[in-house]
Amino acid sequence: TSTLYLDVTAAAPGTQGVLLKVSCQGDQLKIPIALAVEPFLELEHGVIPEPRPVKTDYHIGAYYFTGWSDLTHWPKLPSLAERRPALGYYNELSPRVADWDIKWAVEHGIDHFVVLWYHYNGKQRTRFIEDALLKAKFLPHIKFCVMWCNASNPWWKYTEQDFVDITDYWIKNYFPHEQYRRDEKGRPIAWMLQGWNMAKNFGKDNAVRLMRDAEVRARAAGFPGIHWIACQHGGKRMFDDPADLREIGFEEWTAYNINGQRSYPYPVVPAQTVVNSAPVIWGKIPVKPVLPVFCGWNNRWVGREFTYCYGFTPGLFRKHLAQARAYLDRSASDSMVIDCWNEWGEGEVLGPNAEYGFSLLKEIPKVYAPGELPRPVVVPEDIG
């Protein structure tokens, strides 16, 4: 695979038609391209411009994967050149990385990040919030909340003391922050990647006790409680009777990726199939969900369970967003979560990248804030 980078200069901003001709050994391929040319901006050198958030009538979140502080992950990706981030191969523990992501998110209608948070085998495994997000200049523009990734993994062990330590840490270090997301009652919102694993790991009675004890400790710290959301990662448990989850202490349901509900012929499925079946999947959820919205999937980089959703386009994403808005309006709900901002490995990528640029992001305000003028696109190269 060869990657070709071209510098193109246009006489004026707007959509420009380009015909790319590729010749090899007498054969020629002609590829028409609609090239979006952004206006030239006079910007201060080295200074990221202040975000200009796009406001909507909905709560639009995006999962934020925290796995890019380990720079050994990035060498696996050059073979997938289309996924190169607009930031390049970065270290997520930099506040400047968080500033760029916040700016790009809020300028396209996203008002909160659901940060994937790892703690297993007795140890916290990620420090993106502490080292980058909480130090970001632009944090006042966005809300955040945390999701404990308690995935079923044979190498990851969880104890009751782990759950106590996790919730105590959140209560002390995250919940008090003014940008931490709360519900209409003022309760901090906390997510769990696999809600049913509470009962699986600890037994149902112990799970109920652990969740109630965390609630007591949150109230003792001055909060009116904790609003728990159960996120289902794969399988079909999302469609099960939620009575047990309610009893354990969860109030809302969602999914990490609707493509992960095993409703399609694996390992390869057209994106059109996923989008067309989304309303059917949403309709099977037995309670009002935080609506899960899909933005791609392709995990061939891992080299083992190769699964691939192909044919995803900005136009298809707009159709999916419109489906989601119609569902929210019918259900009198206002919350959705897009999977995922930056899962570069699994190919769930909403953030700007080599393949789509900003074209996926630009579809969000078209559907949820059509009266807003598009914000000028700024990337690191624009400020030197």
C-alpha cells in the first residue's frame, strides 16, 4: 500500500471539483473528487483559537477512548493510513491534545465526552482526565463523565474493594468538578461498560449492596446521589428484561456500538445494513435509552478477530443522525451518545482524520442545529 499526499491551492473557498488521474503500466484510472476548500484564516502563531460552540436542543455525547498514552500502540496503524488523526500520532496525556479535541467537538454540536476509564487487577490504568482534560484551557466549554470499562476479560480481575476504590476516587476527584456532567436532579452521571457484570462478578445481592453503599458515600460527600447508566458492549443482553439491572441500581441503558449487538452476518457487514436496521434495534430496547449512534467499525488492525463494516459515508451518517433525531423526538428523550470519538484501532472514529477529514463531524449540526453557520475548520498546521 502506498500513500500519496498532495498540497492543493485553490483560488477561492468552497467545494471544488478535482479529477485525479492515476496511470500505471499503460492503465489509467480517473477519480472525480469533490474537494472542500476552507477559507484562509489569519491566526496567531502557536495559539489554538477559542472554541465557538454550536448549541443544540439535545445532549449529544461521544465516547472518548483512553488508550493513546502508550505510544507503542501507534506503530500498528500506519498500514491503515486512512485513520491517521488530524493531530498526528499523539500522546493523549497532553492538555493541548484535549484542547484540540474539545474545540473540534463543541464546534460541531457535541456537548460532553463519556471518558472510558480503566481499573483492573487493583490498579487505575488511565490518567487522561488528571493529566490532560482537567488541565485543558478549553474544558469550560464541555462536560465530561466517566465510564468504568469492566469488560469480560480473562486477564482483568475485579474485586469488591476495586469497586469501592473506584467510586471513592470518582466521588473525591471527578464528581466535584463544575464540568462534570449531572442529571436534572444534580446527581453525577456514572456509566458502566457492562452492567450485567456487576452481578456476574460479585453476585446479585452483593452488587446491590455495593451500588447502594456507593450512593450512601456520595450523599455523605454532599451529592444527591449517583445516576448510573448501564452500557452493553456486544451480545444481545441489551434487549433483556431490565428488572435485574434496575434492582442493582441502574436507571438508563445504552450500547457501546449498535454494530456490536451481533444482529448482522459477521465478520463483514455493509454500513447501509447497520443504518437501515438501527430503528429496529432501538425499538427492541425495553426501556428509554441514551440512544447509541454508530459512526463506523473496522478492527482489522488487531490481527485476530477481524470484523469490518464497509461503505460508511458522510451521507449515510447524516441519514443515521436523522433517524436518531426522529427517535428522540418521538420518545421525548434528548440524550444520545456517538461511538466513538477516537477509537483509532477499532475504526470507530468521529474525530477528524485522513479518511473523512471533518466530513462526519459536519453532519451533526446539519441535523441538530441547521440554523447555525458552520465554524471555520482549524487544524494544527494553521497555527504553525
